[in-house]
Amino acid sequence: WPTCWATNNFPTDTTHYPQLFPTNLSLIYVFTGEPAIQFFPKLIMPLFFIGILLMFFDLANVRNSLVHLTGLIVYSGILVIFYSLLFILEVNADIPVSFFSFLTFYAVIREDNKCFEIKAILLITIFAVSAANTKLAGSYILLVASFWILKIFYNHRRTVSKNDIIRACIYIMLIFFGSIFWYLIQPTEMIKGLDQSVYLPQSYNTRLINAFNMLV
């Protein structure tokens, strides 16, 4: 897909995958002028893992929190046990969507709901939309972030002017509808991708049992 975008061609068979990540990777091929060189796209993949670790470290440091320090240790263990260098270098969309998902919650925790800041709300919106446009699983992050933003509006409804709320809503809608177009282009594929029945067992009980066995 990135090589298609780099040659100014619309990729085919994208199924339920949004194209934020491939379009950004295509810039590397545009800059190098050689789609056969895979070194640079693969080189940036470990940075997503490092970024997530730095989020845990920053929260543990700023908030003096053993919870986030434990999260840092647990996630480091997950990297060692569940992931491998080959998986990282596959340029898989699971890694970037994890990064943007963690980044969304990281921004929410740093905001801490103490005050109404339009910039912070817009950053969280951008991070959540980026997760949704990286992989379909990120749409759940966008849904959670939307509820959080509504909660912020509700908590500060008496202390924030209507003009600020309206301005924030306009910015959010511009970000949302300016970025979520891939879901509008292929709505049928996206709806099918939410269930992914082609790849997973039909029974949700079977999926739960399989997930537990994999965890063990």
C-alpha cells in the first residue's frame, strides 16, 4: 500500500484497514525515490515501542506513581514475551495503533480533568482519531475518548463560557470529519472488519476460551 501511494495510485484490496499509516510510510519512498529499499520504513517501527515505554516512564516520574512504574515493567515484559524483532520489523499496523492508543490515554492522564483547556482536548482528539485511522481497533479508542471529552464538557459547563465550548466543538468536528473520511469511503468493509468473522471463530465463547489459552 505505501508503494502504491508513493506512485500516486490508489491501493486496492485495503479491506477494513484505514490508510493513515501507509500514506505516511509512502513519503519515505517518495523521498528516497526507490520503493525497493525497505530499510527506512522498518527502522522507524521500534520507535513506537520506545515511545510507549517513555510514556509509562514519564507518568511514573511526574506523578511519582508506582502504578505507572509497574505498568512500565509489565509492558516491557510483554515486549519480550509476545513480540519479537521480526514482528517489529514487519511494519505491522498493530504497533502504531498501540502507540496512538497509549498516547491518547497518556494525554488524558496528564490532563487529569483539572481545568478546561481547548489545546489539551484537541490533542486528545487528534491522537484518538490517529488511532482510528491507523487500524480499525483504534475506533474503540476514539469512542472512549469521545465519552471523556463529553465528560469534560459536562464537568466544566458552569465555569466555561459558551463561546469556548462552541469553539472547541467546531475544532473537534473539523478534526473528526477531516480525518475520518476513510470510514465513509468504505463503510461496508469497515463494518465487516469490526467483527472479522472471516479470521475468528463464530462463537464469542470460543474466542474467549482461545484468548484465555493464548494468555496462559
